[in-house]
Amino acid sequence: MVKLSVIVPFYNVQQYAPDTLKSLRANAREDFEFILVDDCSRDETPDILARAERELPGAVHVRHEQNGGLATARNTGIDRARGEYLTFLDGDDWLAPGYFPQLVGAIEELGVDFVRTDHVQCTARARSIHRVPNGRRGVAMNPRDAILPADRSTSVDYAYAWAGVYHRRLVERGVLHFTDGLRTAEDRPWIWKLHREADSFATVGLLGVFYRRGVASSLTQIGDVRQLDFIRAFDQVIAETAADRDADKLLPKAVRTYCAIISHHLGSIERFEPAVARKLKSMSAVALRRMPQDVLDEALDSMDIQRATRLRRLRRRPAAAGVAA
């Protein structure tokens, strides 16, 4: 019986993959498997993973013939996973030695559907600890209780799939898969669904994932049209939350978060290619008009003046021809 399946997508990360794989070796156990999903890399990553399949205990190498993006690669790994528990790692991040055995020990002790953990963010030589925004540690909770309040950072804003471990029953219930084809913000509908539909979770203070920020090839650093998938991702969050039994309570949080993300992208619009920047404005204006307008009014009233003014101005923007509603 495989105890833990670790799903690791890779795409053009030849510079970082050796460190990632070295850290997996330092976490290997005979009942762990490492599903290495090559999302059709065009550099030396496939050769590195082919060697890893021979040398890393428990390694399973899967290669996509076409690039599908992070969400699709993770789904490939989920479908191949055999473990009682599943977790994720990105192909340019790494782990502390012995972290995964501790993580498995935590979820087994707590007996919950999923566990969320803190992590270390690494930007160049700088290191900073990022905590799950949930004050209660080491106790089983209802995941719905960690979605609100709307005006504060909560567990659904900590949308890192690799910062935790998940019981197989979530796969069997259709909760753990990602929205296929999303190129960015793929964790957002996923974390909301997890908190709405799972029965129990806990937060623990384990520190073992080292998250590399500022990687030039990372989609967060690239201002092309793929970045606009955040609109599709948050439209999904809004639609699914609106259909929830607690929609009246949860929608203000979903709408406010969507607004904050739109404002964030508008505030750094210079990093986008000009045509993408224009499309960002048009699609965001349509997205604002698509939201429940009474909930949107309340969300804007609760935001700071700079963000609220920016979004109200955008909301009044005439709809551009050819922009999908």
C-alpha cells in the first residue's frame, strides 16, 4: 500500500529540477511515490526526469505530449496516484529533509480530510516565513468556518496546493481535481471547493516547503494573455459560491477577493504586453458587471479609496466589442 503520493509538475525548469529532486530523495520512504509530470518541456528537463525515474526511489515519470499547464499536469498526477494521502510540489521548489514523514504523521494524528501548512518563501537570497491565515493550530475544524470574514485574509486566500496534504477520499468525492486548462489562478477555484465541500481540516505549524519566487520562467512573471485566466478562475468561484447553500454569507468574500485581484493586476498593468493590458481592462470591466451588483456595491464600499475608485471607474467603462461576457 502506498502511503503518500507526491505530484510534481515540471515545465522548462532544468536549472532548478536537480535541487527539487535532491530534496525528494531526502524525503523518500519505501511507501512513498513521486509522480514526476513533465508538461512537454523543451529544455533538458525530460532528460533530468528520465534519470530520476531510475535513481529516485518511488519515482514515476509521466510525460505530456502537449503542454497543458499546471492544473492539467496536477490532474494527470492525481489520476496516477495510488497513495492513501496526496500532496503536491512545484518543479522549481524544494523541501526540508524528512518533511513528508512529518506531514503524513500530522494528518494521521488529526484524522481530517486535509491539513494545511506554513511555508518559506525564497526570493533571491531573502527568506521569509508565510503562515496559514488561520489562528487555530493542531485541531480539527469545519473548513467552512475558515472562509470568512470577508474583509480579512483567510484560509481561502492561502491558495497554495503544495502547502498541505489531502486524504484520498477527497479524490473519490471529486473534490481534489483542478479545473483543467487553467493557466493561472488554478488554485483559487480549487481552494474554495475544498473549503466548501470537505468535512474537516486542520492547520499545523510545519515548515518544510521552500517556495521559490521571482523565477523568470514562472507565469507570475510573464505578462502575456495566459495571465487573464484569473478571470475565468474567479468567475468559477463566484458561480459555484452563488449556488452554495450559504451563498448569502460566502458571496461577499468571493466578490471582494475577485475585486482585490482585479485591482492588483490593474495596479501593475505596465508589466503586461500592450494588447493584453487593453484586454485586461475590457474583460475586468465586463467581469465587474457580471457580479451580483448589490454584493459588489457592498464590497466596494468596504475597500480603501484607491482601490474602490479604480474599480468604480472601470465598472463604468463602456463594453468593448468582442469581449466575452
